[in-house]
Amino acid sequence: MIQGIDHIGIAVHTIEEARGFWESLGLAIEAIEVVESEGVRVAIIPCGGSRIELLEPTREDSPIARFIAKRGPGLHHVCLTSDGLAADDVALRAAGVRLLRDRPTRGAGGCWIQFVHPASAGGVLVELSEPPGEGPEGGA
């Protein structure tokens, strides 16, 4: 079940280039992590009860690099927190929602993640995320 907004993902050329704006708002980068499997470097910026994630590609064939090449930097996705990602995955498939992965995989911070194709979500790429340790039933 969806619990709320986890984060907003913003594609950037470089974290160093993008961070100044967020810092001018009084926000600070809490951590930077590389997710090799996604080819992305992620800067995590707490913002109230949610986060902003700056997504910098680490290789030219990564999803973020392709996004920037096609659309330029900007809003990439909205992420919702799930307390039962495996069940949400099954329910969405049963409802005919198009998902981008065969099953949930690991993302930043060790979270379990799944993406809903923009064609099924009004043109918005939606990520679903479950905190590590809770793991999707039947997942990896």
C-alpha cells in the first residue's frame, strides 16, 4: 500500500553544477551514492518529510543519460513509498498497468524499487520504493 511521497528525482548533468540552487534554498546534500546497476550517482537532499534526489549519469548508456540526451535536465520521476511492493506489483499488473521491470530490483539506499511506465500514469514516470529490510515478498 502506498504511504506517501518518498522523493522527487531530478536528472542533472552534474551534481556539483545543480547543488547550488538547492543549497541557496537552505537545503543540504545529506549523502551521495553511486548505484552501479543504474549507471547513476545520486545526491540525497532531505526536504521536510520527503527528499529531492539529484540524478547524475555515470555512463552514456544509463537511463538518466538517455533521458537528458532526449529531454534535457529536469524532473525525471516521482517516487512513492510502499509498505508492500511485491503486493503492489501484483495488483498493478492485474489492473493492466505497464511496469518497466519484470520484478522489483534494488535501488539507492538498498530500497526495493519498481517503475510504472509513463503511459500508464498520465505521462509521469512513477517509481515505487520499499525500504531495505522490509523486502518484497517473492522478490530477489
